[in-house]
Amino acid sequence: GEGGGDRSQASQCLLLRMTQDGGLPFLSALAAFRFRVLYANVCNDFLVKMETASIAGTFHPRLLRLPPIAPQYPHIVFDTRQHVTEWPPVKWREDKEGQNEGRFFEGDDRAPLLATMLRTLSGLGWRRVAARFERTVDGTRPLPFPLQFTNAHNKLPVVRPLLDGAGSDSVEHLCSVWAQHAAELFLQDGAEGPRASERASKAADQKAAVVAGRRGWRERWRGGERE
């Protein structure tokens, strides 16, 4: 009805305002964070699309073929490792596959609104991490459609350890990112002054605590699995 349309329009306006500074400092509040990290599933996430989770205008097929970034993170296929404003990477646009991918909101009545939100949020800079969960034949080759489908949305944060435990490496990656940020903060804040060495020692202790907590989480998960 007419009332529903008014509510929808008001909701869109609110979302746009939340990417700007007006009556409330939405954008500057985000900009105040020293670290901003986005985790997104490349495929098999039926609740949050890759483009939405990573604040990206397009999807690049290369993400479906990239190998893991490290053996200990078999489901993490890309990590920018620093804040970037362009995603997917600009150099990927030269690929024929990338050139065939249009913006996901093309043809949508809200395209101007979405483009503005995308441009504003992307301009802050974000570290992007891409995860890929799919059923495979030998750990590398996806099963035929539709057998490769899995609930990636829950596996990325391991919502239910017994069912989503395959995503434990993504949680470990997140813990390593936290430890890295903690160490950088201590070193940056104490780079000058007589307490620099003390801050560096605290950073090392905090990193060790994160690693210990990660190890304890893994052991509790394994214990629950056995039960």
C-alpha cells in the first residue's frame, strides 16, 4: 500500500544518511577506526552476497579459482592485508572475465542511491578478506552443481561448532588479524617516548594471549565434536 511505499522510501533515505555525516556523525565515526576489516564469502552464502559483504560494486570470477593464501587457512583465498578503496583490485579489470561483470545494481531503480553509498563507504578504505566454502572432490575441485552447495554463511564465523566446524580456519585468521592490530596499536602509540619497549612487550603478551585463546577455542570445539 501507500504506507508501505513511504516506509520503504524512508528506509532507503536512512541507509543513505548512515553513509554520510549530517545530523549524526555516521561516516566520521567509521573513519575514526584505525582498522576496518570486511570478511565475505565468495560463494554459497545465500543471506549476504559477496558484493554486499565486501562493499564492492562487482564480483570477479577469479575469486572462484584462487588458491588458499596459506596452508593453515584453506578457506581464505584472498586478503588485501591493508586498507584499499578499490575492490576487486583494479588490475583484475583488465581480465576479459572482469570486463564482463557489470555492477550488481545495474537496472535497479535504486542504482543512484546504491552507487552513492558504495562510493562513500569505499572511500574510507577497508581491508578485504575473501573466503570460499564449497564441497570438493579432493579439496580443490568443486563437486558438480548443485552438490557443491554448503551453508557458507554459518561456516565463516562457525555459528554451530558441530555443523560449521569446517570454518575454524577463518576464525583463526580473524584472531591473527586481531593480534596483528593489537601489536601495531601498541607500537604506534608508544613508538616515541621512554615507555616504547614496555608497550612492545605488552603487545607481545597480548598477541600470545590471543594465540592461547585461539588454541583453547580449538580444543573446546574438538571436545564438543567428540561428545
